[in-house]
Amino acid sequence: MKVRSRRLLSAVAVAGMLGPVVTVPSHAAVGDIVERLEAIPGMRVLWERPSGTSDYRFFMLSYRQPIDHRKPNAGTFEQRLTLMHKDTARPMVLHTSGYHVAEVPFRAEPTQLVDGNQISVEQRFFTPSRPQPADWSTLNIWQAATDHHRLVKALKPIYSAKWVSTGGSKGGMASVYHRRFYPSDVDATVAYVAPNDVVNAHDKAYDRFFETVGSDPACRSALKDVQREVLKRREEFVRRYEAYAAENGLTFGNLGGADRALEATVLDTEWAFWQYRLESDCDSVPSTDASTDELWKFVDEVAGFSFYTDQGLEPYLPYYFQAGTQLGWPEPKFRHLKDVRRYPGLYKPRWFVPADLRRQMRFDPTAMADIDRWVRHHGRRLMFLYGGNDPWTAEPFRLGPGTRDSLWYEVAGLNHSGRLIQYLPEEQRREAIAALRRWAGLEDEVSFQRVRPGLIDVYDEVRDRRPPL
């Protein structure tokens, strides 16, 4: 159950690479984009940094949002967003990772394919975009969608061309939720690897996935064998885990001890391997007679022993809260581990948050069913893309009898990537790019039909990740 982030460059390192923050002058020229942005009530330009290309300017902005959109006078908070500004006459791409906002310049795949502007929005409750004091009852999909709605309304007088929303994983989900509640805010949505847990208790799809993923049964068996072997050596691994935590100043308050954290990490290993690696990495899976050092290294590289500590979980508490209240969560049976598990109810989001937050979590089974109905019966100009080897593809969004002018793709052998258009077969790639550019009002322009793998910006925002759960 995780979002992996430890391999991203630290903010300090990234800032050093990009150069110093540029102070935005208060005497910007009349008509300059800075002046126009700061004229929006509630909008602040926090800084400008080099964008890495002469075609764009890169800003960090802050927009004042109501804590509770149903009670707009009950206080506000500052929501961060970045802007890749090219030209106000170009299309705008509304992007979110669904989590924190990256403080580095990048263009999502749709932004590059329409040669447009891009705002990337930090979701509410992901620090520092968290109301103080934090009323967690205001963290729900409607409130977040309304954050996006207000931003679109504020920026459209400047960026009046077509708008396309996009995001990967939880960001793809958030883009769809925004369209459900405000279908006319943007002209189209491109959602990457977005799970759709319509009926939370029906998770057999994940069990089927792990029995069939990839083309090599030996790889599937090897991953399951590694999980079993680590739990068979539980006492040895727990001692090592406790020493590792003590050495690094890590604690296990949320989960209640290293033993439970070890089991959660082991459960994640199979999922994380298929989510972030390729079948070509199967040779890296150790055998069951490997040393404890080898097994530790593999599990740490794939799943990460630091994550199920309090410090690893803290940045993602808003995700776990939402999973346990509206989004739902995957819960495979792990039958191959039945005799070596100690905590059969562990793989639930409520166990990954502090006790005081746990008491506030009540699951609403109607929220995702409502979203699914809208997609199938009222969705317009939607594009869904999935990787065939990604566990989240087990429960995807599907088009329905009322969905119009929309496309759905699965890229065989690919994982949880947020840049899948470039990997589509030629005919599908042309179809997807043509639809995107038509939705963006660019039918008459020369298209980017020749885009090939490797031509898209290197930075992949979906790698700012963690959950399976």
C-alpha cells in the first residue's frame, strides 16, 4: 500500500541544480504575466525559477481557498500550484499528481503534445497546502474538485484557450472527480493509470491479476517465495528492522511495532515490483536460499523499509485518510502467505494513520459508485490509459453506454507510468494524439504524430509515489 518517493531528488538538491530563486519584481511591466497573475484576488506569485527552456517561464504560486467550500466564510488556507507559462494563446493543461506539487519544472505528456501551458496543483491537506487547524472532515473529493473549479475560474480570463486536465494514479482519479462535479470546467481529461474501486469489498480482481501478470510464471512464483521466506525469517528481520530504525531515528507508533511494519512491507513487495518495475527485472528477484543481506536489500529497493515508519507515512496521511473514507483500497488475499502472516487485517488504510485520525474515518461506499456511473453514462472527452502489468489496472475506469467521444487504452507490458501515449502502438498513438489535439482546439496545427519513446521530458511526476495502499 504505498507511494514511492525516496528516489526523487531532494528539494534542496533540485534547487541547487536549477539555480537560485528569482525574486519577482514588484514593478513588473504592464501586461507581464506576473502582473496579471497577481491581479487575481487571492493569487500570489511566490517565486520564479529557470524553466530549463527559453519557451517557458516557471513559477510557484499560492491561491487562497476556503477551508470548507460549503462555508466560505469559515476560514481559508493557501494552496500551492506551479505554472509553466508559455503563451496565453496556447491551451492550458491542468495537472495534478494527487499528492504534493513538485518544485521542479516539467511538462506532463499532454502538455508536450499540445505545446501548451501547464498548472500543477498540490492537493488539499498535503503539506504545506493544509488548513490550520486541520478539519479532516473537509478532506473529500468534492472539496478537492471545488478547489480545482475555483482555480480554473480564476485563471480562465488569462488563459482563454482550451483546457485539458490530466494526472497519473491518484492525480488521474482527481482529474476525473473534478469532471464529475464540474464537467464544463475543462474541455477534456487524460487520466493515466487511474484506479476505480467501485465496490470496495470486491477485490478478487487483484488476486486474479497476481496469478496472471507477466508472461513468466517463474517470476510470479519467485516473488511470492521471497515474501514467504522473509516472513519465515521474521525474528531475524524484525531485529534488523529495529536496529535500522534506531540508527535512523525512525519510529513505529502508527503501526505499533517493527513486527507489524515488517509484515506490511513484505505484503507490498509483490505489488511494488509490478507497479514500478518491468518483466525484464525478474532476474533481480533473489532465490529463497539467498542470504538475509540479499533479501533485505531486494525488499528495501522494491518496497522500502523506511516507509511504514511514522516518518515515512506522515507525508501521505491525506491519501490514507481518503482511501479509508471514500476512495477505497485494494486488499488481495495473499493466500500464499496465510500460514506465515500474523496480522490478517493489516492491509487497510486505517492502520497507517495515527489513532486520533483513525477515529475520524468512516467509509462512504456510495462515493466511487457515483463517479463510476457518471463516467459510464455522462462522461465526455475522456481518455484513460493503463499499463498492462500495473496492479492498478485490475480495477480500472471503463467507458459505458453513455460515454461519448472518449478513448480507453492498455499498453501491454507497461507499469504504473504517467507517460503512456508515447508507448502505444502506432495506430493507437496517432488516434490518441489526434483526439487530444482536437479536444485542445489544435486540429489545424501540425501535430506531434511522430512522438516516440524517449522523446518526452525525462522527469516523471508519477514517481512521486507510494500507495498500493
